[in-house]
Amino acid sequence: MSRLCGGKSVRVASVFLLIAVVLSPAVAHAYAGPGAGFAVLSSFWAIFVAFLYSFYALMTWPFRQLFRFLRRRNAYGKAIFERAVILGFDGMDPELAERFMNEGRLPNLAKLRDRGTFSKLRTTFPAISPVAWSTFLTGVNPGKHNIYDFLACDRNHYLPYLSSAEIKGPKRHIKIGKYSIPFGKTEIKAMRKGTPFWHWLGKAGIFSSVIRVPVTFPPEKFQGVLLSGMCVPDLKGSQGTFCLCTTRSASDKFREGGVRVPVERKNGVCHSYVPGPDNPLAETAGHELRVKYEVRPEPAANQARFSVGSEKFTLKVGEYSEWLPIEFKAGLGFNAHGICRFYLKEVSPEVEVYVTPVNIDPGHPDLPISHPVTYSIYLAKLYGAFATLGLAEDTWALNEHVLDDDAFLAQAYGNHHDREQMLFDALEKTQQGLCTCVFDTTDRIQHMFWRYFAEDHPAARDVPKAERREVIQDLYQRMDKLIGRVMEKIDDKTLLMVISDHGFKSFARCMNLNAWLHQNGYLALKDGKTESGDWFEDVDWSRTRAYTMGLNGLYLNLKGREKQGTVDPSEAAALKEEIKQKLNGLVDPASGTVGITGVFITGNVYRGPYTDNAPDILVGYGAGYRASWDSVMGKVTAKIFEDNLKAWSGDHCIDPRLVPGVLFSSHKFIEEKPAIVDVAPTILKLFGLSLPSHFDGKPWDLAPQALATKTPEPAVAPAT
Amino acid sequence: MSLFALGLFTSPLAIVVMLSVVIGLLMILLFGYTSDQKAIGIAKDQLKAHLLAVRLYRDQLHVVMGSYGKVLRGTGRYLKLAFKPLLYVIIPITLLIVQLDRSLGLTAIQTNKPFLLTARVNNPQALDSISIDLPPEITASAPPVHVAADNEVVWRLVASQPGAYEARINAGGPNATEAVTKTVRVSSELARVSPERLRDHFWARMFSSGESALPDNSAVESISVDYPERNIPLGFAGYEMNWIWLFFILSMIAGFIFKELLGIQV
């Protein structure tokens, strides 16, 4: 009791002392050290700057509006809707959506179907995300936007390069001592051609918020805000290179997308590093920058304590860290800023840590990933760091068994949560104009978990049916709930569209098209070789007439185009027809099913100034089939058909006629066969703008009743 | 103070610089340990985000005004988060500044320069009988001035030698037993001074007096010496500055550097 009383009197005395200190008027008492000083100063600064900005915005707003009015009349004068909200669910399949709606799992999508539109949405040739989304945003066929696959073919070297963007370091360097200092700016060249439709909206004074739409890197200027999506590289410049830090010694390399880094144990402390980009100051390539870190395993608690730079944290086994900023120091003040997450896989007997690909730090972007540049900074400040990598869900790590199902799902839904936050912020900020956001989660999860969904997938034959999780059903239900929350935020002046770029099918059997070309005499190997390594290592080009690279494209080894071309241009048409005839309807001897259901000569499919860059032939695989990873990477194997045993078990890079996307809308459209190429012209028309003449798509008409009643129904709770 | 005694720092500027750096570091460390660093980081980031929103969406008035409101709310939240460490910091630093102010804020009396000593009594009658006894090194240079309206008597004095002297005030007349003293410090160097001696006003004595309390039954309420304020020469173009402003600026700079080096969110 006496202790209590003593404590109380101390507290009372402290309070009195504090009050005396605070209320005393002497100048000396007004200052309480630099910490509090900064707090007070920066608070006043924040208020002052905000006031200035707001005052400026308020004072100039009437003039800006007047200027716009005089220049373009009223931007929304002919608009049928004040706002269009387009949600892209990459890979949402119309057949699955219909099935789940009929089972009562997707009440909000069912509401859209019943009151507005539900239809298949014709996709592009090929049905690959960067191709289809490029068509979505430009309103033109691939012959006009120049994207035919993730990868394009360098005909001089028979090697691939990223089709969407080219990043080149500064051309000039100044050599000082051991350093070669880059002089000038990094060049980022957009390979996608065509103009996004929000550019036309912006020209008419209509604001757009565009979030994570694929193939928007590098970001282009327009009136609005944009965060780039698919095709944004990681800090190494790759499309995602994860890192497995392990005490296990293993000499084999990961086939796809990752590196193994040793962990060295010393006095109970493990030391490892995160590999980063090449040192820009090094004279030659290959001098990798690294950030070291420490792990102190605590096996008894099944956890480990991490020390990464100034960040210290503890992870349980099976737990992810938050996004952590890491800085790769090259010297002379040249730093690269990235973010990554650590995942503790094991602490005993071995120590294994998975590190995500090092993403470009959105709060400190070394490359532009948004328009304006401050938009990604704004989002990072508002919600914290987030994944910026185009293919942020690490499918490679799950394929390589570095991540398990749960770890992959936690990562994918973590990213999804961040994008939902961005979407709702954009919805709040964009009360008029266009708000569009693409969610990749639908695509990645279907790719990786179709094995549990398909009846007899080779990758899940060992998993009893009772143990197969309903991952895809759960995914569709999550997306439906998202739709429900969006519907609560919109009013009768808003058009809501939900679209996907393609559907999905099982990927149970792989086909090595290069092996088929080899066995049918179109592709020759060097003497004595029966197979070839990656990127045509053992191919004899002087005797090769055709080859394949990427997911669907087949190329002739054409004289004058390929460096070691053998096919005379005059013979090209006949050769293409010959290959088409042979491939079309090709049967998988093991199952007796048709592995290829369509072969398309691109000259008949594409029109536009960039058709010469397209593959010569597109191969449309049948449902259940797809190009093998080996074939994609220019490898020639002995077998043509093989079972697909990887977690990557669903796909869409097949005959585009088999994998249309979906179209839902809150208002009914009259269109029998809508296509993704029609979305851009439709939106422009709904905002009352005239259509550019180069558009390939046709705008859809709203049904008369949709024009009369533009009130979307309120969201409903999903069935449980 | 030991540092003064050691003679390591005899220049007020050097002392202020040293104190600013040390205190800047200590206060930043204290702020870092006593604050919710994560919450402060988030609050600051959100403030920046709302500021950016005003720029990004400047054509949309509802966003501009909404963001301005959020900036105001965010500032309140940020100040609230900074208040807890402020509680830890404000008491020691205030006491420290008060103590330092006695050495750095005022200069001691200079020899052969007149200064004023003022005694305030609690009743006008006492003014008639009040007198002063001075040590030989201090002499009165003019007759005392009685300010009846304020119950004060003011002596104009001059010191001839450096040192600490006691001026004795007799409030009950020349033969009275009641007498109180006031220390007068005469020096050309840095010295700790007490500008005022007070009766038992604890808080007032804490902040402005370095001497024991005057007796409660004494007619004298306070005795003060008008030590001149010290301005510290900055060493260029004849600029001078009060030490506390200099300390404020330098400790802020030091704090800024240390917070960056130590990665502490402020």
C-alpha cells in the first residue's frame, strides 16, 4: 500500500512538474529537444503546405474549368455515364463463372448477369495476357500494337527478348579509377505501339485512374493517374527472380525464375545475402550487388530472428515478413532501391529462407512505374510498400517447390489485398471519368491450382480427392465479394464492367513443338545430336526451315530476315500451308485426343504496320494441351508429348476459340459476339467521343431499357 | 560545472555547440526509445500521401478538400504520437535548459561597471527602515531610490574586484536582527549566476533563482541583481545570438543528422 501511495505521489508530483513546465512562460521552456521540435515544425509545415496547395487548387479551379469549357466544351456533355468502372479479372473463365453462378456461389456476378450483361468475350490471337490487354487498351489487333507474346524473337540471334519494353543503361560512361560512372539517363523504350483509350479520354478532359493494367510499362503521360502492371521488371531487370537462401548444398540450378544462395553458419548465426542488380559502376557486366543479412535460428520456438540492414524482426516457420526496403550500394552514392519479403521455410536441421524477387520500391522508384511518378509514391505512403513487379505472384517458386501451396496463396492474396485498397482509393478519388483496375490473382491461382480442380490432372494424381482444396472456387467467390463491395460504392451514373482477357483450361499434357519440327524434318540438329539445349544450342540453322519460341508462335527460318535463313521468301507461303496442314488436328498418340485444334497463318489474322514482327504461324493447342516449357525456351527434346507434372497446371495459351474471356456489365449491351477489342471504342462512345479511325473494335450499343434505368442493384451477400 | 572547472570549454560558443550536439543525440535516442516508431512512420507517410493527393487530383475539388481535412486530422494524430516521447523529454530538458541558462543566458557583473540591486518588501513601512551592508569590494555609487508604488528599494552599486560577494539587506532598520543576503557574482568569465532570491515560491525559484529561499517571516520578499543578458558572438560579421536560439538551431541540426544516421522516425 505504501508503495502504491509512494508511486501515486510521484505521479502527482510529475504531473504538477509537467504542468508547471508547460505553462511557465519563460522562453527556455518552449523548446523540448529536437525530437519534439521536429514534430511541431513538421506538423506546421504539413498544414502550411496543404493549405497552400488547397488554396491554389481552389483559387485556380474556376479558371481551369473555364479554360476546359472554352477549349472542349463540357467534357461530360455527351456522356451517357459520368463514370465507367472496368474491373479486369485476368483469366476469369466464362464457363466456370456460369457454373459457380448456377451453384449460387457468385450472387453479385449473378446479379450483374440478370440485370445487365453476361457474355463470353472473344479474346485475341494468341490468347495471352500481354496481347489481349494491349488490345483492350488500344482497341486494335496485335498487328497494330506489336505485342504477340511475352517474348519476341531476335531473328539475328534466334534469342528472345521482352516484347513490351526495352531498358538500356546510359550510353556514356566516365572512367574514374576503378569506377565506370554512367553519364546520362536510363532509356526505357515502350515496344507496345498504339494509344491507350484513356489518352483520348484525357484529351477530352475526362480523368482516368488506371491501376495495374498489363503492358503499361513504361507509363505514358495522359490526364489521370496510372500504376503500371504486368511487364514491370524487378530490380535485376528480370520478370522476377526469387532467391532461396539455404544451408543445404545443391549444385543444380532452378529451371525457372530463381537462384540458390548459400547460407553460412558461424557460432549459431547464419549469414546470407539478397542478390541484386549488376553494379552500374563496374566496367564489365556480372558484378552483382548484394545486401547481406543475418538469421539467428531459434529451433525450440520454431522461429528465427532476422537482421536486414536496420530492420530487425522475428519470423515463425511458414511466416512472411512485411515488405522491407533494401538498398544496394554501388559506391559513389549510386544506390538501387528495392523491396522484398522474407519467408522462413525451415530452421532445423537446415536453415532455409525464401526471398521474393526484389521489386522496384514504389516509394522510391528507380525506374518510372507510374504516371505521374508521384502516384506510386502516393500509394506507398498511403498503404505501405506493395508489389510492383509485373508478375508479382511467384509461380516459379511454387513450380520449383520452393514455396508450398499455402505460402503461394498467402503471397498472392497479400498482393491482391493491396490492389483492392488501391482500387477503392481510386473509386473514391475518381467520381467522374474512368476507373480501371486489373487483378492478376485470378490468372495466377488458376494457373497453379487447376491440378486440384481438374478430374485427373497428372500433377495431382497422388493427391486424394478428399485432400484437394477448393482453391479455384474460393478464388471466384472472393472476386464476387469484391464485386459486391464495388457495387456498394457506385451509383446509377456509373457503368460497371467486369472483363477478363481470356478463359482457362487444364494444362495436363505438354507438347514440344520444336521436337515435332525436328522429327518432321523442319528443324535440324548438329551432327550427332538427338536433342538440343536451351535456345537452340545444338540446332543446325543451315538446315533448319522452321522453329518455335514462346508460347504459340512458330517462325520460318526465312532468308533475308533470319541471320542464317534457309527458306526463300517465295517458298514461305507454301511452307506455312504445309506445316499448317500437318499440325492441324495433330493427335496425341498416348491419349488419342487432338492436341492441336487450330493453326493460324498470321498474315490472315493480323493487319497493321507491325505484322512483320509477328510469328509466321500461331499454333492453337487443344484443351488440356500447351507448349512445353522446354519448347518455349527453344529446347529440342526426344519426346513430343509429355505429362505436365508441374504445379503450373492450368493455362490459356491454346486455341483462342476455346478460351474466351468474360464480360459482365451493370447495364445491358446489345452485342451477340463481343470481343475484347471492342471495349476501348465502347467506352469512348459511352463518354460521347468520336472514335479514332484506326480502331479495329466496334462499340456496343446499350439496350433501350439500360438507357432508361441506369440503377445498378445493391450488392447481395454471397451464398455460404 | 565540472567542464568549466576543468577549463576545457571557456568559450560560450564552444560550450553551446558541444551541448547542442550531445543533447541533440541524447534527445533523439530518447525520442526513438520512448515513441511508437512504426506508428509515427505510418502517420508521417499518410500525411505525405494526403499532400500528394492534393497535387495528383487538383482538378477534383472534393478530393482536394477531403485531403486537406485528412492532413489536419493526420497532423493531430502525428502530434498525439509525438506527445508521449515529449512527456519523457520535456522535464529533463527543461530543467537542463534552466540550469544552463544561469551560466549561459546571463553574464556576471563586470568590475567598475554599475549595476542595480533591488529589494522588494511586503509593506510600505518597511521601506523606511531598509538598509544595505556591502562588502568592501562593492560600493554604492548613488543613494538608494525608494519606489513606494512597488514596495521596492533600488541601489546602484559598483564592484571593484572579481568574486562572489554577499550583499546584506536589513529590513528592520540598522539595529534589527532580521537580515537577509543576496549573492552578487563579479567576473569577466563564464559564471553561474542567480538573478533573484525569492521567498518560498518553489516553482518560481526553480526557474529563476539559484539560491535558497528567503525566510517566510522576513519583510523582504525578493532581492534581485540585474545581471546583463549574454549574447554569444558567432565569430563572423559581428553577429551575436542568444544562447538558447543558437542551441535550438544547432540541436535541431544535430538531431536531424542523428535521426538520419540512426534511422529514427521523428
